[in-house]
Amino acid sequence: MYALYRKTRMPDGSGDRYQLLQDDDIHLFGCNNGRIPLLLKQSLAVTANEPIKWHVSIESGMRDAGCPDHTLIIDLKPKRPNKPETNLSLYEVVEVWGHSSHGWTPIMLHLKGLFIDEDPKVANRADFTRSPEEIDDPIFSMMYLHGTVVNGSLAGKWTTPRPGATNSVLLWPDSLKYFSGEAARLMQGSVSAELHFP
């Protein structure tokens, strides 16, 4: 499940407060209402065409969209009606890299582990605080989307494939080199926080 949160710095600077704003009709993917394609779309050059390597910072993208205090959270084990409480597993989406080519876009997400398989009683999912020491960072996730970039616009659905036995991400050398280079830079602490097109 995906959710939109307000993220604000604690007055004493000890960490950040996360307050749930919306957890229904929030999508990360999809060309019409997916948050990641929308953030990418607002910064594409009119001449942008596949093959293109791109990067979106959620913080700067939200700021450019007029929502400077908003962030995206993935709840890997959401509460379900009439079901026992699940472990608390919340991950903040920090940035996304993509390599759009041949109608497809493999992507790599940089996540921060806010809570990883913790007892649900340790925090309220809708309003909690985390200090830097309590966060696992960085964590990476990879997938691919059915869509690409043509003439400065998004082409295709920009959705993930349906669940199946062959949903693994296939990476050609150019894509693998791009993602591994960006991940290595992030782990060394020198990745740019802005959108760029190498």
C-alpha cells in the first residue's frame, strides 16, 4: 500500500515527524495518477527521448509541485479489515532512477526503512517520529514499468507488469552500469539531490 504523508522536522532537530495525509487512491505508478511519473513529467525537457537515463528526488519534486512538506511511504504490511495486526514495515521513498528504452523503464528506488518488521504497538502508523539513528538507509528496490519517454512526454501505461513467474527485472549492461554507479555514489554520500539527465 502507498500513502502520502506530511514530513516535518521536529522543533528540537532530533528527527522528523510523519503524519498520514492520504492512503486511498495513492499510486506510485501509472501515467495518469502515479506520483513518480507525475514528478518525472514536470521536469522532462521537450526534446527528451528514449533511451534516457533519469533521476527524480521525491523531496525536490514535491517542492516543485507546491507540496514541500509531503513524502511518499510504502507500507509493506498494511492493516487489513477483520485481520490480525501485521508487523509494522514502513519505507519512505527518497528518490528514483530510471532508464527508459525500447518501450520499457527499469527503475531503482532509494528507500529509507522507517520501521522494519517491528511490533505494531511501537508506533501509530498515522502519526510517528523517527530520528536518524532509528532509520535504515539506504535500501534499494528494483522493478520495471511498461512505459518510456518520447518527445518530452510519457508514452505507455507506466505500470508494473501483472504478478507472474517472469516478473524479474532484466537489465542490459548499460542499465546495470547506470544503476550500480548511482547506488555506489549514494552509499558514498555524494549523490546529487536534484533531477538530472546524464
